[in-house]
Amino acid sequence: MGRGSLVREAFPVIIRLIMNFDFEPLPLPSLPPGRTGQVVRIQGGRGLILRLARLGIRPGARIRLISASPFSGPLLVEVDGVRVALGRGVTRRILVRPLP
């Protein structure tokens, strides 16, 4: 195995690490206010998934946490230019990848 083939095999792994492709998804409330994330997965039943999809929240969508109310209040998020208030129980089921 030559040096060139080693570089060709290692390059994709290095790129994945730099681009943060190997990550552990975070619940939406873990994002700091003002940060944007990409929805990776929604943990819930069909009803919740359909309800969030109607709001534009589906895997692949960019979602920005606008503000979080103190204690157990709702979170204000923005998806496709539309602001929506969601309860913490729902937002804990939305898993996101933080975007730079």
C-alpha cells in the first residue's frame, strides 16, 4: 500500500471530521438563542411528525431558536421565515445538528 492510496483513504475521514458530519444530534432546546440548526430527526409518533411538518419542521429543514421563555415556558423558533411558539415537550423531540 503506497502513500498515495493511504492519503486517498484518509481524506474522506478527515473531511467528515472537519465538516462535523459525525455528530450526536442535540434536542432543539440545547441550542443557544439566535443559533440555527438543521433538523435531523423527530422522535415521536405519526401525529406529531405530521403536525410539525405542516409547520415546515421536517428533517432537513433549517430552524432557528429565537428565544426561550424562562422555566418551562414555550420556545419561539423560526422556520422558513415564519415564527412559531412550541412547548418544551415538543421541542425536546426535535433533534438538530448545529450549523455554523
